[in-house]
Amino acid sequence: MAQVLEFKLPDLGEGLTEAEIVRWLVSVGDVVAIDQPVVEVETAKATVEVPCPYGGVVTARFGEEGAELPVGAPLLTVAVGALESAGSDGGGAGSSAAAGSAGSLGSSGSSNESSGNVLVGYGTGAPAARRRRIRPAVPAAVPAAAAAAPTAVPAPTEAGAGAEVPAAEPARRAVRAGAVEDMPQGGPVPVISPLVRRLAREHGLDLRKLTGSGPDGLILRADVESAMRAVEAPAAPEDVVAAAPAAAASRGERIPLRGVRGAVADKLSRSRREIPDATCWVDADATELMAARASMNAAGGPKVSLLALLARICTAALARHPELNSTVDMDAREIVRLPEVHLGFAAQTERGLVVPVVRDAHSRSAESLSAEFGRLTEAARQGKLTPADLTGGTFTLNNYGVFGVDGSTPIINHPEAAMLGVGRIVPKPWVHQGELAVRQVVQLSLTFDHRVCDGGTAGGFLRYVADCVEHPAVLLRSL
């Protein structure tokens, strides 16, 4: 007899609490094997394929492409052992062949076998016996008509038949529509993520008074942030509100802030809110650096990129000024200086701005840095960066010169302490050896956290970088 198991969106790691469905890789009725990818999701960090820990026949999918689901929400259901049941009833060769193609039950043929790898929070063990989910009692505020709903109503599933919804479903929908605020104080709060609870607690919000937009009224981070904005926004005078046209709220195109774009918005807002940043900049003559790179590449071997040379200069400057390779722990009121340099670099992709991280950049040569920059850039263009590729940076190098601009005041990539920006390198008039000449000039800017150092340290760092750009031989002292 087949056993129907529910596969939920697993914990994808790195503190992620939700993901957007990009593309379903299976349909209802498909046979899936253990650890077969079934859906492609986009998190705040990257796009990943999620494998299913069960093997069998897909009986239902939850969520359309483009929908955002919290961790722990149902993804699909799988009938495990359905093929064996069909084979024992019919005994035909076709059933045996179908069972073999599933590859879902392993060599033992046991329906209890499940995944041995996959993501955080599921897999490795046999599926536990399915337990009945106990729903919270329907609040008294729910209309009596909802409570008196039929015992079962058809559910709009993709399979299209056989599924029923408990009688409490209309009541739950009524709760989602606005009765959550009337929950008894002792009842459960529909929140899965501890981050959402902490965010609400830090801003003094009562979760029982929020209406969740997730499945079954689940309260998401977006719901809490929306409530925060409503509390912080000044109340408009009643006469102004009354005079405003009703259609004003619907004007303009609304684009959801989610996925990479939403993650960037959250991170940059937090950086501006928490970090007292300052920026200093300097023009530098990059003619000698460009000539040195040309000589390196003319000598044969792997090509060395300009970004790799700038990264090598950065790591040498951070060795002299370690204050800028640090983070601030305000809870402990401490500055944490980090021993390794994990260098992030800004990369523009079709999915938006991402910041891949080169691990242990301080111990790499220019050739090694070039190779790693190339690998991560290609992965970013193809959307194949993993969450590990996008986290853990300690300092960021931002080459916005590729966009044809000279200067910028970058926003620090929280929780780092500084970012070096590099503009385009263009011919400009420059005084060289006492005479006016046309030289290759670049503007360098450093945005830094003023809590970790003062302007003297930041200026010393930037001046050393400029000296190495103008006279690459200066860098030899630190090699």
C-alpha cells in the first residue's frame, strides 16, 4: 500500500527563511527518484535546485512559479510505494519497468529508504511516521457561517481529483482575512522563523495582531517589516486623507522587493541605518600599473586581470591597516579584527548586483586571483553561485569603472568595515616629472566605518593603494 509523504521546503542554510519558486522540474504524476531535483528556487543568496528525499509518484505540488514560500511550507507530496502496489496488483512487465525507472527504492526495495545527502534539515534517515497536524482553534470572532461549513470541500490541487479539505479550512481563510488579531492571548502564533520573532520583538510589535500573508496565515518577515513601516510612518491628517482621490494608491507600477533585489535592499538599508560611514577619494596615475600588466601578460602564461592586480594591492594595504578588515559587534561593544581577507567584488548580472567572495585572497598570487575572479564571474552570469560563494566577505572591491563612471561613494557591504571603489581609467592631462603630459588616470574612493578607525587610518590606506597604482614597485616591499 502506498504511503503519501509531504516534502517541505528545507532549511537552505545561511539564515535564509524563505525562497521563491523559479521553476518546477517535475509535474503531478511524474515518477521521482531519491535525491532527484524537483524544483528550482531563488533565495536571497542564490538560485538552487532542491532535491526530494523520497522516491515515488508526485501526487500534488504547492505553489506556482513566482510564489514565495517560507521554510517549512509544503512543496509537494509523494506517494512512496505506489509503484510496488501497482506491480503486485497487475504483475505486468510494464509495472516492473516503471518501478525500475523510478530508482526510488534502492536495492532493498523498501519504501522506507530515503535520502542520504541533500540540504540542511532533512534527509539521511527513513521518513518518520506521519503525524496528524493539530490546527489552532478557530477564534470566536470567525463568523458562524464559516464554522458551519460542510465537512469536506474539494481542494484546488494540480492533480485535479480526490483531494479534500477539512471543514476548518474556510475558518482558516477567515482568520487569514483579518481575524488573527482576535486570537486568544494564550494561543499559538503562526510564525516559523525565529528571525521574524526577533525582528518583531526588537521593534515592539505584537505578532498576535498581525495578519500573515503566508500559507495558513503564516507570518512572514515581509509582514513584520510592513507593520514596522506603518508604525514609523507619520499619520496623515484626516482632511488630507479624505481629499485624496481613491485611485491615487493604485498609481504606478509595483515591483515586489524579493529574491536578490529584496536581499540587496535589506542589506543596503541596514548598512545605512547602522554604519556611520565616511568617504575619502584620490586621483592616481595608473599608467605604470597598466604597463606592468601588459608586460606580465606578454611574458606568457595565464593572463593577469587588472582586477587581480588591484586585489593584490588591497590585500597588501589591509596588512598595513588591519582596522579596515574588521567588523563591529555592538552587543559586546567590540571591534573584531579578522585574520583572513575574504575579498568580495561587485558583479552585475541579469538577476541584479551580487558580491561573490574570493576566500583567503591575502594568500593568493595575481594569477590565482585572476583565475578565481574568472570562475566566480562566470558562475554569477550563469546564476550558479551558491550561498557559500556569496557570504563571509571581510572587505569589498567595487570596480564601477566598467560602467563608464569616474567616481562614486559606495555603500558598505554590511557587516564589513570598508569598501574600495575604482573608477574608469582614462587619458587625462597630468603633471608628470614636472611637465604636463597625457597619462592614464583613475579615481579611487574608500568608504569606511568611522567606528573602526579615524580619517588618518583611512587616508593612510588609500594613499598606500594610490602609491602602488602609480608605482607598482612599491608593492614589492610587501611580497
